[in-house]
Amino acid sequence: MPRILAIDYGQKRTGIAITDEMQIIASGLTTIESPTAIDFLRAYFSKEKVEKVLIGEPKQMNGEPSESTEIIEKFVTKFKNVFPEMAIERVDERFTSKMAFQTMIDSGLKKQQRKNKALIDEISATIMLQDYLNRK
């Protein structure tokens, strides 16, 4: 069975998570520099079967688009142009960064390790993906 990939796209960094082949468990894959995202995905899709990509949709508490929406919409447009055959689903990413930080605390990471924003982005993508799998 093909995998599902989740993208927590940001202005500087992009967290990426992937399911196992049975689409049961989400795992962090990596964090990359955002300008390299399309090239990274092109290489990844050439070696792994992915049936769907989840892309975080940032919203404010009241449901309105957040200030980073424009940046992500540009990425989504580019993604669709480069990968027109790939199914995309937008998912609410509110609270994922806070949940990721709490996960780091709960897992016993030291304060210095919790400052690693790249790790927060990867965990955020993993939380977003696992939440999707739990609802599916």
C-alpha cells in the first residue's frame, strides 16, 4: 500500500512525516530548508510510493487564515504544478507546534534539545499525520 506524507511548510523550514506502508503509524522523516522542498519531494517520490500528501493549513483561533497562509498557498500552487497527479488534502495545523513542544518535554528532552526548531517542525508534521490517521 502506498504511504501518506505530511508537510508542515514554513517560511524557513519544512517538517516532513510519513506513514508506514500499512498507513497505521506516522513517523517523522526529516526537516528541510523550505526552498528545497520541491526538489526533496521529487527525489522522495521517485523512490517511494506515496498516494496522498497532507499539507498543513494555518488558521487563527477564530478559523480565519493566519499570516503565513500566503506563503503556504504559494507552495501549494507550485506543488500542484510540479506534481499534478498527486492527491493533496489540506489539514488544520493549529496547535501542532505547541503539541510538538509538549511532546519534547514529555519525552524528557533537555532544554537545549527543545530549542531545536527543526525537530519541532518534524514532530508537528508527525502529529498532523497521526491525527489524520486516527480520524480516518
